[in-house]
Amino acid sequence: MAGRMDGKVALISGSTRGIGRSIAEHFASEGARVAVTGRTVDKGEKVVDKIKEAGGDAKFFQLDIFDESSVKSVIDAVAAHFGSLTTLVNNAAPTTEVATTVKPLAELTTDEWNTILSGTLTGNVFWASKYVWPHLSAADGASIINISSVQSLVGISGFAAYSAAKGGVNSVTRVLATEGAAHGIRCNNIAVGRVVSGRGDSGVGVGEKTGGRLTRLGNPMDIAYAATWLASDEGAFVTGEMVTVDGGVAINGDALVNS
């Protein structure tokens, strides 16, 4: 039985855990060959092993989104290993830095601000999209999916830098969609609500209450399903769009603030 991602080669940044891991595993289950990336080798290899045990094709590449040369070299290595590169999911973010700098904007240091913007927007989206462009231009059915957040849509105290960075992700998605049209490259983004990641912490994206209009929190597979639709040929006529996968939080801001 044909998979929805047959013929695709996907690189998912930050795919050793949480949302990125679920996207990588689901892409592979639908027939994609997958590049699992992250900073921690043992976690990445465990994801690859699980994909291979299920009959999928994957390889781990160590990636540091704060290092431009690392981003470029990993993208080129993925394309060389698999023979092509059709799909980029910009999922990585400096989650530890975000979770440990929850404070009013006036209390943020310049280094804290720059670190969050650099990891979320510069390394994860600018460098990755820049260096993947030649590979996607040479591929059929190419697309970029940027993982954003509903925190870019509503004002949540303490997350000024993260909200600004994700707002930039939303904006650059539309620019990339415009610039990519002539090259057959689609670009969309997913605004993620509260998702129980299984990290066992109380960081960004993890809540204890319902947090929206639906009666449950999200889980990483909710995002993986949306990413698969956008990356597959089922989404071939969709570009420049934000798909909000948040259980209704963005239309009920009080729920996000109070959850």
C-alpha cells in the first residue's frame, strides 16, 4: 500500500523528542526517508532505531541551530546521503532558554533576547531555508513547513522574545511562499497550541488544564498529522498559509492565559 509521503526525503530539525520526533516517525510511516536531527546523539539514534524497527528509512545527523556552518553542512550531507531533499520542517527552538527566561520584556537581557531570536528564527528558519533552497529547487513536490506557536497570535506576559521570534516565523513563511512559487517550493506554517510533549517539565507548550475550547490538551501527533498533510501531495495546492492546531486557543485567548 502506497504511503502518503512516498518519494519524499524530509529533514526535521529538533526531531529527537516531542513534536519533531512525532513528525519524523509519522513521515517515515507514510513512506518518507527521514533525516532525524538534534544536538544529542543518543536520543537521535533511538528515534532512528524505532523508525527502522517499524520498516522505515532514517539516519541521524547532529545539528546545532546556533551554528551556521552546522546548518549548511547537515543539509548538504542529508541531500548527499539520500540523493535528494524534498521537505524541510523547521521545528527546532531553544526550548530550555525560553523556559528559563519567562519574565517581563523590561527584565530581559540583550543576550537572552538575542539567544531566543537566534535559535528560533535565524538558525532554525533563515539559515535552514537559505541552504536548503538549491536542493528543494531541484526536487519535485518540495515544501518547507515552519513550526510556529499561538503565542505569536496572542499576548502572553513573560514571552516577549519567543512571541517576537514566532511572529517573524509567520511573516517569513509568506515571503518564502511567494519567492518559492517560481521554483515549485511551497511554504506553510503550523501555529501550535498547548501540547503535552512528554518532556516531564512545565516549559513552553506544556499545560495542565484544557487550555482551549476542546476538552483536552494537544499531543505531538496532532501536529504530525497536520505536517503530513501539508508536506504530502494532498497539500500540493496550499502555500503561504498558517494552519492553527491549538484546540481553539487562538479564538479564546483567556483560556491560554488562564490554563
